[in-house]
Amino acid sequence: MEATEELGPIDLVVIAFPAGSPMTGESVPILMDLIERGIIRVLDVLFVAKEEDGSFNGFEAKDLDDKGVGDYQLFEGASSGLMGHDAEAIAESMEPGSAGVAILYENRWAGPFAAAVRRNGGMLVAHERINTQDLIASLDALEAAS
């Protein structure tokens, strides 16, 4: 069986922390649980810092000991190179003065389903993620209208 036969959909999430955010690390154990249960597989992690003047720097998840990434240090070595040149695009989505992490991951839970669809001649023709805040606003609007 080819390694990519049961490859699930790939998502990219960018998490930004404005200056002064508490950054408690609360999210890392939740993410690790998803990984350990085989629900997702992290392919690449890229850290980006955007200065107040709009300049930025980005670095892969390598040699993280002295880079101030907190609990995200657990992702040491999660560098496939797939996002190596995306720091500028990621920085554009962030506010000045913030630090962020971009995580590229496979939705492993969907791999067997996606493989079955492909084996039967099907193909994914659209994939859209609905922003949680937008969904909540739409539900609130529907509730207010009823």
C-alpha cells in the first residue's frame, strides 16, 4: 500500500498571541492528546514573530531550546519543510507586536474515508473551513430572528 493512499485532508492553522497574552500552555496538552489518539498528525510547525513596525522573522521547529516558544517546544523536529517559505504570508495574517505558531496537520481520522472515495472514482472538489466566530454569530442571528 502506498504511504499516501490513506492520506487525510491537510489543514493549516495559525495561532497568534498578541503582546501581553498569558500564554499558559493550556492548549498544548489538548493538541498532544489529538496526536496520541491518532486523530491528527502534525506535519510541520513554523514560528513567526511580527514586530510593531511590521517586520517579522520566522523559524522552523528546530533547536527550540533557547527560542522562547514555551510548551510548543514539544514540537521540536516537526519540520517537513513544507512551510519553509511561508513566514511572510503567516506574518501578514498577524497583528503587529504578536507572536504566532503555524501548524500544518493531517486529519488522520478522515484518511480511510478519503481513500475509499478515491478508490471509487470520487474526488474532493471543495473544502472550506467555517470560522467558529462566524458560526456563533450566524446562530445568534437566527435565534434573535425567531
